[in-house]
Amino acid sequence: MQVELDTESPQARFNRVMGQLPKQIRYASAVALTRTAQDAQEEVRRQLPSRFIMRSQWVPKGIRIQRATKTTLESTVRVLDDFMALQETGGFGESSVPIGARPKPTSRTPPSKWPGALLKKPKHFIGPIKSGSDKMVLWRRRSKKKSYPLRLMYVFEDRVQIQPRFGFAETVEQVGLEQFMIRFEEALADAISTA
């Protein structure tokens, strides 16, 4: 059995660790930035059900991070879905509101029941909601032979006001302010202990 003794003096070890400190600080900063971004990503995802009706995991999966490196020292949290921008800032947009295509407001509308897919099927057409109206809707005939009764599938809105309710930037900023120093101290202590 062979035992190796640590012959490095405390002063020499201190000097060695201090000499590596700038490198360890950059490493700890990159780790802290990445972990803070992950914290923010998790918090944004956690808040989504309180702000929106969640019919699938599409939007939460689209909240992504970019990891920091020792050379870039920058980490980002981003949303892949462009349509969420108006949910953050508010404004006006277009909308197709499913009526008959979705049994309940909390139900998911499958792609086979989206307007484009329905219009490819027989018995579906776009027309005014009532005679003389400019508001267009997607109708479904009950039968190929009879024109009536009709079932309202979608209402198309040219100008819908969207209120800002996402709170993405505010949440990410708040988590960053609360978590970065905690994450940095953890990462630096780990980096120095393993130097």
C-alpha cells in the first residue's frame, strides 16, 4: 500500500488558489449566469397556468435558455413562439375564435379542427355571421343535401385588443436580481474548493 502525502504548505496552496482565481471567477460567473437563467425559465413556466388557459405543453417547451460560457459570460432566457410577443406587450392582432370546433374553453383544438383543415373538408365554408354583416365566420352544414341548419365553427376577428399578461421580462428580471448572487457564491465556493 502506498500513501501520498500532501507536501504543499498552506501558504503555497493559498498562492496557487489565488493565482487561479481570475479563471475560477469567470467559471463561477458562467455557472451562476446559467443557473440563474434556469431559475428564471422554471419560474416563467410555473406562472403560465395562472396567466393563461394551458391546453398543451407547447408554450412552456418554447421557453428556452442559452447557457453562458467563460468567454461570453452571457446567458439568455427566450421565448420561441412569436405569438407570445403581444401577450407581453399588448396591442392589436388577428384572431380566429373556435366556437363549435372546441367543446369547452379548456379543450385543446387539434390541428384537424383548425380553420385551414376544416375548409378542406366538405360541408365547411366561410360566410358572414348574418346577412349584410362584415364579420366573417366558418360554418359547417349538418348535411350535404340540406343547407340548414348551420353550425358555427369559428369567428374571425380582424382586430382584437390583447392585454399584456405574460409578465415575462418582469419575471426574468426579478429572478435575476434575487438569484444571481446566491448562485454566484455557490459556484465560486465550488470552483475554489475544486481548484
